[in-house]
Amino acid sequence: MTTTMLDLKGLKCPLPALKTRKALKPLEPGDRLEVHCTDPLSVIDIPNLIRETGDKVEISERSEQRIVFLIEKVGAAA
């Protein structure tokens, strides 16, 4: 199990969700993706994306400066 960090600070919708989807594809089940965003819409877009892929997501940090998601790859890419 590995954790990969994805820095998406400064990117605006829809780029954080698109780049998160791309970063999830090569991961193996059990791997984690830590996503750092500054776009306030990412709190809607990224959880919606993860519902589509069937993986698990939690917001591990949320402040005015950034939002950090911890996503666990559950199975094969959707």
C-alpha cells in the first residue's frame, strides 16, 4: 500500500476532479491518493467523482487556504 500526493493548489473547476481521476487510474487497490486543493468547488466535485469510481474518500483537512482529501483505491478502475 502506497500513498501518493497530488498538489492541485491553484487549479479551478473542473481541473482538480479531472486530474484526480487521472491519478487514480494507475493505483492498485489499497493505495491512497492525498489530494491538496484550493478550489472551494472541489468539496463537491471530488466526492462526486469518488462516488462514480466506487473508491473511498474523506476530507482530512479543510481551511480557508486548502482542502485535503484522502482517497483510498477500492477496486479496479471504473
